[in-house]
Amino acid sequence: MLTETKRVENHDRVVALLNSVERDGVSDLLKWLEESDFFTAPASRAYHGDYVGGLHMNDLSIVAKVRNFADVMGYVGYVSGREEDRKKLYVSDVYELVRRKDNKQFGYSIITKSIGSGVESRFTVVNSVYNEDPIKKGDIIYCKGWERNGQYFRLTRFEKVLY
């Protein structure tokens, strides 16, 4: 649960971070965030961050570290070592998967690195899951479900960590 004091601190941190960005449209984005329920909405209804103000505010500093490291060094080398970060995955590559028998695209292969452990993995994401919220290289996702089929791992549920 997030206290009101912590929620306000997180709000102020996001506002300060956005105000430090020198890009067109940032002020419009900040205005939209302030007018929406972004700072009070839960991240989900029943999973990770399911409380008022839970839109991954606790992940802000980790996401900033991962993205900054990747921008500066050209690869993802930041590993938090925290158990609670193991399901937070940095997407280092995404490519289409095509069936050999009919050459029909059926899903995507995503190459990830766990922010918590540093372990790299490859997941198959079928079109029906992928199309709900397409994943791209550089995204950070929270793995909410996966299954193993022999040597293959299929990502069945995820949500993006937005910042």
C-alpha cells in the first residue's frame, strides 16, 4: 500500500523528471497526466501495483537506471539483484516468427534480460497476446504469466512498465 505522503513524493519525482526533458510536447504530456487519473490510478485491478497510485511508481528509479545505462553504454548491464525485480524484463530484441509449412506469421520471439537477476531469456508471444499491447525493443515489461512447452517458453501475460 502507498501512503499519501509517498504518493505525493512519487508525483513530484515524475513531474521533476518530465520537467528535465528538453523535448517538444513534454508540457502537453505533463498537463494530460495531471488532468487524468495517472497519479491516483492503480497499475492493475488484481495484480502488481493494485492500489491507489500504484502505476509502477516504485519502479521509476529502476526503469530510469536501466534506460540510462542502455543509452550510455549501448547495452543493458544494470541488474538490481532484488527478488521483486526478477519478473521485470528489459526487451533487447523482437522479431517475427513464421511457420515453415505455410510461411504464415504466428507470433513473435522476444529476447529479454531480467532486471532482478540479469538472466537472459527468449519467449514466444503468440499474435493474440502480442496484439493486445505490442512489445518493441527497449520496452520494460512485467511478466505476469508464462508456460513451458519442451525447450520453448511462451509469454502468456504481461504488462508494460511505462517509465
